[in-house]
Amino acid sequence: MNEPLPVAVLVSGRGSNLAALLSAIDRGTCHARIVAVLSDRGAAPALELARSRGIATEVVSAKSFADRSAWDEALTERIASFDPQLLVLAGFMRLIGSALLARYAGRIINVHPALLPAFPGLDAPAQAVNARVSISGCTVHVVDAGVDTGPVLAQAAVPVLANDDADSLHARIQRSEHALLPAVVDAIARGRIVLESPPRHVALAGVAAEPLVWPPLL
Ligand code: GRF
């Protein structure tokens, strides 16, 4: 087996997806190595988690730069210094810039808390609750210049319950993210997903046992 895939993770917040990646790596179900965790927010709890695991961290705050393009260049340079093969946006709340996108074209993935192309952008769980849909979920996709528009790599569905609010739905969606994101990173590391343009699924691990139908009418 080849070496674990060197991955840089970009975060702005809590870091539960980072924790899920680290657990899967520990369990041997995600053939990756997290070489650095970078954030635009010094207060992101995800940074503490990374430090507690001895992972290199960097804060590249937009406020410290004259404009967006200077921030983008600095972030790109800091990421490149760790020589990752894949960038994972795991709750990174800023649009990435053109320098980063160009340097890692097709090798940046994002996890989004909705079944794209439904509910892109901010507050996706609230959008789903307000739209009164019955099923939502999460998407792992390749990042392009748009907002949550890049090619979909994998999705997982969860039910939206009648008494859900945005928080309860987001909590359920996050449980699906914590399984799906490490699985996608592992598939990339093992060459089952090839990040060319468009991305290719080389060998599917299996077929979903059943389609999720909610409410259970069938
Ligand atoms: C996740 O729900 C992800 O889909 C969205 O931001 C959230 C990050 O959560 N992009 P966490 O910081 O990984 O807990």
C-alpha cells in the first residue's frame, strides 16, 4: 500500500469533522496523514484539537492583510509549505481565493451540510427546515470558484423530522458528515476516487443496500 495521503485541513470552527478524520485515521479506515490544520480564526476550537494531537497549526486571518488577494497569497504559501496532496475544507467559512484555487485546482474538497445543489451557501440546515423538505443530508464535493458548486463526490441522506429546528437537523447531518468525509478522503487516498476533471469513481466499494425513503411509506 502506498504512503498515507498528506492532507491539509482548513477550519474556522469547532472541528468535529477534523475529529472524525483523526479517529478514522487512528482506526485505520482513512489512509491519510494530516500534515497541518490552518484557520482564518485564531479562536477556532479545531486548532486546539490539532495542537493536542501534535499537528502543525497556522492562523492566517484575513484581518492581518491589506486585501483579500494578499490574504489568499499568504494562505496559499503557508499551505504549500506543508506540501499536502489534498486540501479538505472542514467548516472553513470563507470563500477561498484564486491563488489557492489555481495552485490546488481539483485537489480541494469541501463538506457541505445539505444535498447539493439544494441549499448552497450559509445556514443550509435552516434553509432545509424552512423549505419543509423531508430529506436532507451532506455532500462532499470538489471546490471550484463558485459557492458550493463543484463536482459532487459523494452524498449521504438523513431524514428531516417534523419537529426539527436548524440545530437538531444540523446535528443529525453532522453525524452523516463524520462518516462520509473520512470515507471520501480514504477513497481518494486509495485511488478509488480520482480527482481529475471531471472526477472519476474507479471502483465503488459496493452499492447502497436500499434507497432512503422518508417517511417510511414503501
Ligand atoms: C459542517 O457542518 C460542514 O458541513 C460545514 O461546516 C460545519 C463544520 O463543522 N461546512 P465542524 O467545525 O467540523 O464541527
